[in-house]
Amino acid sequence: MTEQTPTDVHAAWLPAEAFRSLGSRRVLVHGAGPLVDTVYEEAARACAEHGGQVRRAPAQGHGPAATGEDADLVLALSSANSLGPAARSVLAGFRAAGGGTAAIGDEGYLLARRDGTTLVLADDPAGLLYGLFHVVRLGAAAFTGDRPAEHHRPAVRSRMLDHWDNVDVHPVMGQVERGYSGGSLFWHDGRARGDLTRVRAYARLLAACGINAVSVNNVNVHATEALLLTERLGDVAALADVFRPYGIRVHLSVSFAAPVVLGGLPTADPLDPDVRAWWAEATARVHQAVPDFGGYVVKADSEGQPGPFSYGRSHADGANLLARALAPFGGEVHWRAFVYDHRQDWRDRTTDRARAAFDHFAPLDGQFDDNVVLQVKHGPMDFQTREPVSPVIAAMPRTRLAVEFQVTQEYTGQQRHVCYLGPMWSGILGFGPWGPEGPTVASVAGGGTEPGTGRAAGGGIVAVSNAGDDRYWTGHPLAQANLYAFGRLAWAPGADPAALLDEWIDLTFVPVAAGDPAPLRHALHAMMAGSWRTYERYTAPLGVGFMVRPGDHYGPDVDGYEYTPWGTYHFADRDGVGVDRTRATGTGFTGQYPAPWSQVYESPGRCPDELLLFFHHVPYGHVLRSGSTVVQHIYDTHFDGAEEAAAMRRRWADPALTRLVDPALHARVGERLDEQVRCAEEWRDQVNAYFFRKSGVPDARGRRIP
């Protein structure tokens, strides 16, 4: 790993050319504070690049220079006392529509265009920053015609990335656990990087897509990571100083055993007074070093990590211990619900890993402090290509819940495959755990359910980051789209993922295309929009999951986890395949869902085909809604998926595209597509051969199966 600066790396969705429309204008920035300073610096950089003019309005002043009457773009705090008539009119109209008391709100902004001036107005500096980046997204459209006032505000308060970065290079997990983009952006040779310039560039990228919180170290806390809480706290403060100008609060993963490992206490019992005192003192030191510290992220009693079970205590006891240490400083503890038995007997079909989070946490609803956020994986297993929504999301109305996604592509091609995950996340966020007419997953995470439900305020949306010190940030340049789409969906869960993909393409590729960008725009959309379903077609069928090589989780191994203690089985035999999770004859997992889903999932006739094998063990001849049998569906989708991957590669190799794209970037994408095609064919051949030999049923279309 070598130190890098932004000049060495791809600009992703913030190339200088994307600021052309903004930077060629006369810009006035109105307001004070560190984030307003950032807005001014961003505008000044753009104007210097593209020939515009930027100025800062004086705190007190009159006339066009102060009010922006002679500006093309005004970015102003609503509290400014020298706003021009256009800005005052927009604010008055907005407030009148809300009964005279409407607030733009935290991180929100108004965007309007009146009398030749584009206006961005915000109640707080963070909103002004987000408004600036919206203007960049709009490009020339932000400066055309009149635009009625639009109110933009995030639907979810906390929009967080968890980095699984190790401070030291771990002998098994490397620098970044489940990292496919090089080393850590933050850590180098066991310490914070000496030059944090690239971290600042990363903060810009995150702010531009709406992220406002980052955890900077692995949830599997090893020896050196543990020291970040005490003697290495200066490194955390240095990172916080870089993220702060972009409105991003730093969080820290901590070990539940820290009082023993770092404090020399004989116990980490959450009810022990000395343990409580130790955490209170340690947290006070953290906040002294990082005044806007966001809080702790904790993985406890999971996959060997220490936790309150060692002392006969509950997860509520453990989480509340840390929450009470953080409460005086406004911090939160993100307590992960990824708790299960990873030493399961594979012969025992009554044990079900999918049940674990609900069984552990649902009985604790209402016992967590208000500043505890229970961080729940979006599905009941582990970030598979297709899972049902976790029943925990509907089971804890008196607990703040955050929904956790995985941007890093652990089970979806590891950034060697094109797999745009926006459509999957959009479907999850829009899912109604109580039925299509009820609140959605997004409203639970945002806390915006109907009045009178008694539901706790939402805990936010969280994802595991896919960024590293690779030149293209994400290893595969096209994997940048997942990071961008996650941030935008966390801000606006109802956004169209196809539109967000186009937004990313228009920011990242179109401004730097060496010629007419239309063919490039069309090709990228065609390659990426359906790529998640392409990946699903040539990998694990019908929601069964986990047909991957143990350890690194890359490439096919149909029985790789079948006889292991990890609880991730498909139970294929000569008669059929799938896991019986019904109440009638299986593990009873379907009973963890409220109606109507408990009834839908219980019935093989009503269960959605794409989840059939997650909930049911069925014969190979079971007929799907498509009219195909299960085994023929497996053959067809694996042949189709491999061909779709090959079509992506052919499209990218079109000489008409080659001329439009930077040669190094084109080569990197081409190399990854070559690997995707090779791996898709391997998946096709191994999965089809496995099920042909298990079932004895030939392909109805007569294609060759090895």
C-alpha cells in the first residue's frame, strides 16, 4: 500500500467537469460556520476551474453584493438578515404553505429559480452543502427557466457506512475484512495515514451522495483496533477533523471486553459498577478528543466476539451500559443483531440460523435505552443475493432499528462482477412488513410510520462500505454505482434505482467522455440496470443461498457449507431441494412474520417463486408460476445468466465505446468482465451438473450439462 493523493485516483461522481455549469456562474455564498466554509471552497474551486466568480456575502450589508441580486446562484442560510427579494419570497411562500411556521429542517434545503437566479436556502449549514451538490447533479438544468420551490430533506436521519478496516494487516482477513478494493483509506502501517488528503476526497464523495456518518474500524475488533479507544484516540480525532467539514460524524467499533483488555479489570459484566465507571471515563475522553463523536458500533456474542452472555446478562444490559456512557454527550450505540449459533449440528433440522436474531432480540423489545440503535441485517441470514426481509424489523416497535445493507460485494461477486444492487435495496426499503398497505422498511428505519403506532424513532440505514485505497475506490470502477446508490437511497428511499444509476453515469462518465456520450450512457445503463438479476440467475437459485466456497465466499461450491457448523444449508437430496421453514412441518420460522406474510410464506403455492427454496423443501418437479419445474428453472437461469454476462463483455468491447473512455479505466473494466464471464460459466456448469446428478432429470432443451 502506498500513500496516494486525489490526483492519483479516479474522481468518481465528482469530476471537475461535473461542476462546469455551477463554476461558470456568478455565485454568492451567504452564512457562517465550518460547513458554509466548505460550500464556499467547493464553489470557489469550481469557479477557478471554469471561469466563474464566487464571493462571500458580508455578515451585515446591503445592495446587490450582499443580497445576491446580481448573482446566478445564491446559497444562503435562511437566518441571514440581508437576503434579496427573490430569496425572501421563496421563504415566505414555503412558510405560508406550512401555516407560517414551517421549518426547512435539519439537513434540508429549498431549491428554486426566480428572475434569473437559482436559490438554495437552508436552515442549517449541512442543508446548504447538500443543496450545493444537488445543483451539481442538475447541471445546466439548475440554471434554466423558472423552478418552483422544491423542498428536499432526508427521509432518514442517520445514513451511515461501516468500514471493516483493520488498523494492522490481519493474517487472515488482511487490511480490510471483506474488502475488494485494496487497503484501508484510513490506516497504514498500523497507524492513521500521514497524509489524509485522500480521506478528504472520500468525505466529499460521501457528502455528495448523502452519507452523514462513518465507522472507521472493523466490527471484529482486534488488538490494535481496541487501542483506538484509549492510547490511539488521536488517530480517531485526526480522521474526525477531516470528515467534519463535510457534515460526517465519526463512529468507532469497540470490543465489549475493553474494560478487561484495555482497563485491566477482572470483568466486563455490564452490571458491575467498576465496569460502568470505566466506560463512562473512557467515553468522556473520547468526547474530549472528538466533540462531535457519533458513538460506538458493537458486535457482541457473535462469531466469537465477547458479549454480555458471558456474564449471564442480556443484550439489552450490554447495549444500555454503553448507551448510558454516551448519553451525556449525545452519542448512540449501534448494537448489531447479527447473533447466531455458528457451531450448529448440520444433521439437526430443527435448528435454524434464520430464526436466531428474532429469538434473541424480539423478547427484549422496549428494554433498550433511547440512544440504543439495534442494527439489523436486511435479511435473516447474511447479505445473500436473495433473502426475505428480516422479521425482526416488524417485531420490535418500541426499539430504534437501523437496517443494515452490504455495499461491499461479499456474496455478489466481490467487485469482480458487475452487480448493481440498487434495485435489490429499493425493493427491501419499499417492502411492507405488515402488508402492502402498511408501513415500509424505510419508514421503520426513518421513524416515519403513522401516528399512534407507538413505534420508536427510526435508527437509520447502515451499510458496509466497499471503498479502499484502489485507484478507482471500489476495485471495479462500475462498483462505484453501488456506493453512490446506497447514499442516495438512504436519503430518499423511494427514489427510482434506475434513475439513480443514470444519475451516477451522468456525473461520472458523461462529463469526461471523449466524444458524444450518448452511446456510452446507453451501454452502461444496459449493462448495469439488470445486473443484479443476471448475477442471481447464474448463482444460487430461488433464494437458497450460500452455494459458495467456504472462507473467501467467491465462486461456486454447491455443497461448500452443506456439512459445516455455520447453519447455511440447502438440503438437496435425490427427491428435492430447499429448507422447510414452515410452522406445519419445519423450523417454524414463517411464524416469526406478522400477517399476511406468515401465511404467504407458509404456503408453497403462495410463496413468491424467488424465495421458494428459502422457505420450502420441494420436489424437483414442483411447478413454478412460470410453468417451469424447479430443476428446469435452475438449468434455464444458469444458461441465461452466463450468456447475459457474456453479452455485457461484448457490449463493453465495442470499439465505439473504447474511444470514449479513458484507456486505463476501460482496461480495468474489461479485465473484470473477462473474470465475470469465466466465473459465470463455472457457476453454470457446477450448479447444473450438481442438480442433474441429484435429480436425474435431463435438460428439456437438450443443452450440454457436464
